[in-house]
Amino acid sequence: MRDSDGKLGPTSNYILGHSDRELDRLTAQARVLRPITTRLLREAGIIGGMRVLDVGTGVGEVAFLAAELVGEAGEVIGVDREPTALDVARAHADSAALRNVSFSAGDPSKMVFEQLFDAIIGRYVLMFQQDAAQMLQQLATQLKPGGLIAFHEPTLDARSFPPSPTWDQCCRWIAETLRRDGTETNMGIKLYSAFRAAGLPAPVMRVEAIVGGGDHANDLVNWAAGVLTTLLPAMQRFGIVTSEDPSIETLIERMTDEIAANGSVVMRHLEVGAWCQMPAL
């Protein structure tokens, strides 16, 4: 493979970064999202023997899901701009003795591969692009006729009922910080228009949400606290919080106790999947 001379509009900086703590958080998040993404890939039509490109693969969790679905007769290539994340992905692949998945560093919208793909997939990728439609359009040139393109993106719509004020405030801070940095926090619900603007067929779409109360809210609480911790310097830089506001050291405990005391059910955000099949020649 090689980098092409094609140009892609600028992307926003990836505000969450690639610290060891953030890479660990991504792995934990992947465990929670795994069932949703698996259902999306299966319904989209990822099957044995396919050659698949995973865009913005990060630590490789979506690539590993796809590798299970395509089996030994298939192949998955995960691409990401961040070499540090790819080092983690390769280590996981080696420890699991996965032979049908590999990883490469680069901008997937600018890379040219030796063979076209049966499917191109991604999770939480388009939300960080300044022009998601343009990226989709360029990625589609790497698909075989009749190939599939499928993306899983969020729409940040966190809420609680009965209200849990600490959870609600934490999620508002996260969403506002991401928006201020240029992240499209409503990418999930905008997938249809992005596909169409890219000249792709109208996608099939599905939506799910992760919700929970009591002990079943633990994954959600850990997610919120983890993201807030990573984003805290940016929150302070944007003036969204003061240095005293979040009280990071006690945040998990305070959210957990409040959710339990109020009998609250909390929801993180909407998990939206969209996919389409390119015309066959």
C-alpha cells in the first residue's frame, strides 16, 4: 500500500489523545460497545471470507470483531494515524495469535491498497472529521463493486430519570468540550445525510442505547469519569469548568451514590449504525 496524492479536508485534532490511560479507557469502552457493533456488522452483511478495512482502528477492537466474522478465509486491515494505538493493537493480535488481521499507520482516506475491499467499517471515526461526507466518498473508492460500507457513530444524548444531577452535569461538560473542539457530537443522527452527500446509496440505520441503574450503571459511570478526566485540561482551557468543579477524586463515588439514592436510570448516548451496499457492475 502507499499514500496517494489525494487531498482530504482538515480534521479536528483528536482531543482525547493517546495516553496510556486513554488507550486503557478505549479498551474498556470497546467491551461495552462490543454487542452493539457486532449486531451492526452482522446485519450489514459482514460474513466469512471477506476482505475488510477498519478505519480509525485505534487499539483494534473493531478489527478483532470483524476478524471473527470473516474467519480464517477472510482478512481485516486496521488503519489509524496514531502509531502508539497500533502498537497496542498489534500486541493484542499477537497474544491472541490472530493471523487474519493486520495494522498499518496512515490516513485511510489517502492510502491506496493493492486490492479493493469487500467492506469498509468504522466506529467513532466520522465524528472527528471536519467533512465526514468527503471522507466517506474517498473511502468508497477502495470498495469492490457491490461492496459494503458500515459505520457506528454516537449522538450524545445522555440523560437520567429520575434526575441524577452529577451524572447530567458531567455529561453536559463532556459534550460541550467536544463541541468546542470541533467534534460532531450528533454524528450518529447525521449519518444518513453524510452517506447521501458522499454519493452513496441511502443507508439502512439502527439505533441502540446503553442504559442502566444501580450496579448496572457502573460501566456508564466509569465511562463518564474516564472521559471527563481525559478532557479536564481542555474543559479548563475552554472555561467550561474551574479547577475545583469536577472533584475528580470522588466523582465515581458521588455519581454511584447519587444514582442509587435517587433510583435513577442513566443513559450515555444513542449508538447509531448505518450501512449500505454499493451498486454491482
